Amino acid sequence: MVVVLLLLGIMLLLSNCHRVVTFAVNIPGHFGAFDRHADISYGPNARMRLDIYSPRDAQHRPVVVFWHGGLWVEGSKSQYRFVGAALARAGYVVVLPDYRLYPEVRFPAFVEDGASAVRWVQHHIGKYGGDPKSIFLMGHSAGAHIAAMIAMDDRYLQTKGGSSQWIRGLIGLSGPYAIETGGSLAPVGICAARVGCTRLLAAIFSAPYSSQDWQPKPAMISAPPPTLLLHGAKDPLVSVQHSRAMHERLVARRGHVELRVYPDGDHADTIIALSIPSASFPVLEDIRRFIGKHATNAERKTRRASESADIRDDLTGMSF
């Protein structure tokens, strides 16, 4: 039944209707050995709610906090159930926060909301089987910008009583890390395929702040966290030059950074691949390898014990 529904979703996806696309990619988000805890409050605003996807019987699992995209003006966690499901099936405790959007707020309010969500996760995720010492920040598009700002500028977590030491790693999918609001946006454009986008960005990112404030820069933190950047080379909305610029900044700071550019990928491929796997866009495999490399020692021990138990189960009943 699941396979039939997924095939139906793929067929509907080809219609290129936004609501149909959301329905299609979210079909896998309704199935799997995980529990979903929805609409948990992490702040006073109605948009300050989060969902948790936790593998059943999870203990001390790495935590992935994922922020959705939408040009800081649209989108919601409910449209990305497939992300929570895919990562929970991979063994992680996943948190999907919503955040306030323009025109209700402008920069840096949505980044501050993100920091509030991370504070909530740090204090409460253990109840859901997550390891508060193994938190990875992740986002797509505008959400990747929010994740990067929190990971690269310690001031956001410090104002919430926290520290960049909470963050084990950063995973950015098709993120805009080199935003400029004046003059030409080339070669690190974000508005190539959106009418009126330049004016919108100028409204969202405006005085008294400047690009020195809203571009995530490793110089704002003593030790940038390990970072994985995934981007499509043919992205028409957020140029791959954004990830390349971020990569250069981290290399200059001698940070651990991996850049994966998918030659045929566009803006959506890096996120849709979590719902409809593709050999051309091994997003989940790249994420699992990265987290496996940088998770805490406690999590590695838990994973090895689990793998050993699986091997024992496989050997049960066999004779030699």
C-alpha cells in the first residue's frame, strides 16, 4: 500500500502544482517506526511551535534540528513531515520548528526564534530519546541561512543562556549565505528566478543591520562547528556560489567543512531527495556519513551496541 501511494505521489509531483507537490513528497512522512509529537510550544508566538520525530525506543540518539525554507515569507513544518520521517528512520531524533515570517518580523527575529528553539531542544530533547550533547543544525534554503547564523554567531545562543558548544555540526542544503541587498546580486544571486525578490530582500534585511550582520561568517565564533554544505550546480533560485563562498570562509578559518555539489541538481533536489531517493542526489547518505563522523562518543557506542545486537539477531538459528 505504501509503495502504491508513493508511486501516486510521484505521478502527482509531475503536475508541478505546489499543493500537490507538498502532498506527494509527504506521503512517506506518514509511515515508519517513529513517533511524532506535534505542535510543542517553545515560545509565546503562535509560530513558535515545533514537531519532534523520534525513533521508537530511542536513547541517546543524535539530534537534528531542521528549519524549512520559503524566502523567510512562507512555509511551515507541516509541509516537511517527510524530512522528519526520513531522518527518524535513519536513527535520529528530529526537531522541525516553525518561526516567525516577514512581514510580521524582519531580520534578525527569525534567527532569534531559531535560537529559542535550540535552547528548548537542549533542555528537553532527552525526554524524547535525543542526546543534548549531539545536536546538529540543518536547514534548506532560508532555513539553511537560519541554521548557519545560529551556528556561526555565538551571540544568538548566548542571549538565550546557551553557547555554540551546544552545536555538534551544521548541515546546509541550498543555503543563501552571501546575501546582498544593494546593487547587483551576481555572482552570488538569490533572486534570479523571482520577480520582485530584490525589493523583498531589501525589506527583510534592512537598516540598522548590514551584510556584516546577516551573512553567516565563521569569524563571529571562536571555533566553527564541522559543516556539510549540499547544493545543486543548476540551482536557479540560490546560486551554488553561496555555498562556495561559505566553504571558502570556513577553509580560511581552518574549519572542518565538506562541500558536495550535485552536477544536475536544482534548488528543490537537495530536499526532495529525502522523500524520493535518487542516485544523483545522495543527500541522506551524505548526511548519515557526516553525522556518523561527528556524533558524540556516547552515540557511537550506542550505535555500535545496536549494530552488534542486529548481528546477533541475524546469527540466531544459524549453524556452522
